Amino acid sequence: MAAPPLQLHTPASIGPASGPGDIKSRPAWSPYDDNGGTCVAVAGSDYCIVAASTRLSTGFSILTRDCSKLFQISEQVYIASAGFQADIRALQKMLQTRNVMYQHIHRKPMSASALAQLLGNNLYYKRFFPYFTWNLCVGLDPEGKGSVYTYDPVGSFERVGYSCQGSGKDLIQPVLDNQLKAASPLVLPSENWMTALPLEQAQDLVRDAFVSAGERDIYTGDCVEILTITTGGVHRETLDLKKD
């Protein structure tokens, strides 16, 4: 009698069989984890608002309730990042190193547009094993107008009037679209895509958006850190969200 054919099993399919001929599969290992969090940025004619939740989670577990997702590069330029915390820290460390080199070479702080290009280049450089992060680059341009750059994980980016990244994006982005209605900067002939809302109304909109998202997204909660960047400086405030 001929011997049965040899069956080769991949590591993802090794496990106890439930019956003759059945192969029980198991999930493959991944180098990434999504630690959640939500980031929002709004650009105005003379201000820029950036906000991010502070909850850090994995699965259904809360790792910490006080993890800032905002990272300062220069006096008026910040990065907001959501996603895999290890990749976020690695990305921030690399950007800070490049920022120090930039200041030594050019004898001036890095601008928002320079950081936006640097961040896009480095995300694209890592595209074959990308940083598992969703980023916003925010600040003021040389004319004092708000700048918001939004990214995908492999470095494609554009300057917009407002944006949202992270686990609460599907909840907050439609609210921003409805309330701000800024035109795309790619529209020709060019239109004013800057947010028309006064500063106080834009701040209230960001607060309301996070309170609403915190009620429905388990990865957005505990607290939201809100930075308002103007030519007069940076104002920081915090807003408590639900803790469960």
C-alpha cells in the first residue's frame, strides 16, 4: 500500500486538529500594535489648534491614562501622533536629532514647512517596514497663518485647513467637515482653505468633538490635551473625558 502524501504545514497552521484531515490555524505574529488615541488639528488665519487624547491602550486594556501624543519640535511647531507607541517614540527621537542638526547647519529653528517635508521624507524612507503611526504636523507659517499637514503611514502628505488622525477619526472627521467646510488647497483656481471660525469657536468645536468621540470610542478617553499656537505664544489646557 502506498504511503500517504507528505503534508507541509506553515507555522500559522500548526495546532491540534479537531478531526481527521482538519488543520486548526492560529493568528500570525505581528511586529505592530495599535495603541489607539485621537489627534485633531485646526488651522486659522492667525492661530493653530492641536489636540490629542492621553489614553494609551492595547486591546481592551488601558496601559496608562496620561500619555501625551504631542511632541514639540520648535517654539511654534509640533507633531501629533497616534498609533503604535514604540514607533511613535522612535520617530520622535529621530526627528529631534534631525532638528538639532538642522539648527546647527542653518542657524535658525525648523519651520513647519521644513518639518513637514522632513517627516514625509523619513516616513517614505521607511515605507517597506513603515512606522505604524498616523501623524499631524502643525504650527505657524512665516506669515503667522496656521499650518496643518496630514500624513499617511508611508509619507504622503498635504497641507489642509483641518485634519484628524487616530482611532476616533471616523467619528470626528465628519463633524469637522460639516462645521468647517474648508476647501482643498489643491483646488484650482485656488480658494481660501483656511478655517474661517474665530479662535474661541474653533476651540469649542475641538472640545465638543472630543467629548462626543470619548463617549463612543473606547481608545479615546481620560483627558485631552489642547494647545493653541499663536504669534503671542502657546497656550495649553486640558479637558477631562470619561474614565471608563
